[in-house]
Amino acid sequence: MTGASGLYVGQVMHHRRRPRVHRLRYRMFSLLLDLDEIDALAARLRLFSRARFNLFAFHDGDHGDGSATPLRSQVEAHLVTTGIVPDGGAIRLLTMPRLCGHVFNPLSVYFCHGLGGDLRAIVYEVNNTFGQRHSYLLPAIVDGGGIVRHSTPKAFHVSPFMALEMTYDFRVLPPADRLVIAITGRDAAGVLITAALTAERRPLTDASLLGAALAQPLMTLKVVAGIGWEALLLWLKGVPVHPLPPAPTHPLTAPARP
């Protein structure tokens, strides 16, 4: 199936293994938005808008550096830093839209393609609850099973219950009929946490958007409330708290350009 814009409905799982076992699972939905299709989607859909209030809305400033520079230009500039020359191929962003004006995206993912449709790189855009944002760019090498696997040192503080000295391992089944993004966080003692998003594709229509909103009302607010609730549970379990380190000096972690 095409990887162009669509609705993905599924669930997120987190499993922390130490020093206390902690699990959570919740339903969620995301939009896969081709950056070149957003205006056309806003014109076609009554419940989705760009840069104005609606039941669902996409605001460019919620992503990237928050400036007026087009997101495509920002992502392409990042690609150049790793030696990947953009050729005008599709860039598709998996993210939660604003729902009734509110959004918080712990993770948004850009799938960067060549003109021939080949997946060339993935950008993971991470937000923390301290108002900071950082991205990881990794070249995409797809194995025989259609899975992308790669690793990167952790460079950005996300949770006060995890230290900065960690490595992320990613396993990604790029968007098609199904989508999987699995992340393992490990430190010197081994695997500390695993997390995974699994979702199924649905057509991006007013009916499917309304159905998602009714099935999971106020989802974006629930994400923020859920982060606070889970943090309280971890604190009550006695999991150590790490202080907030300085933010990275550069907004992007990526391999050095060859």
C-alpha cells in the first residue's frame, strides 16, 4: 500500500525492567503527513486544518526549530549534514496532530525518501516535558524483511528517571498497511527499557478522523496527564531521580558527514 498521508491507529507499550519493573500500555492514533500534501489535505477535509483551529490541526511551528522556515527545508538541511543529497523525494511525518488546539508529541518521526521511493533516512524528533526538543537523524538501511535497524547514543534528556548515559536501538517497520517503531534503551548494565508503537493504517477521511476522536477523546491531553501519572508511580516505587542536564548545544544528533 502507498506510504502517502494516512491515519494510523494502534497502541504504545513501555516496559521498564529495573530497578523496579514498570509497564504501561495505551491506545493512540497518529497521522502520517506527506509534507507536500498538507495544504491539499486541509482543503479536502472539513475536520483537519493547517495553522488554524479545528478538531484536528497541524501547525508547522510545533515541529523543527519552530521558525517560519518550511519543515521540508529544515529536514533537507539536516540530510545534507550527513552527506545525503536531497533529490525532491517525499518526506512524510508521523505525528499526533493538534486535537481541539492542544498537542504534545513525545516522539515524531520523519521518513525521508528518494525520488524513486526508496527510504533514505529517518529523523526522530523528541520533545520532553521541559519544553525542549532534539532530533536524531539516522540513514535507513532496510534489511530483507523490510525492517530498518540502527543505534545512536542518547544525547537528550527525556525522563528524570533515566540517566543520559544510554544508547538507543531502533527497529522500524516503515509505514505501509502496518507500522512498527520499537526502541530499546540500554546502559552499561544492559537493557533498561523497551517501548514500541504498533499501528494499522486507515484512510485519512473526515469519517475516520471523527471515529478516532470519539474513540480516544482528548488524547493529546491524556498523553500529558499520563506522563505525570506514570512519573508519580515511578517515584512512589523509589526509582532514582536524575537532575535535568544542560540541553544539547546542537538541535541534531547525526553521523558525521563522510
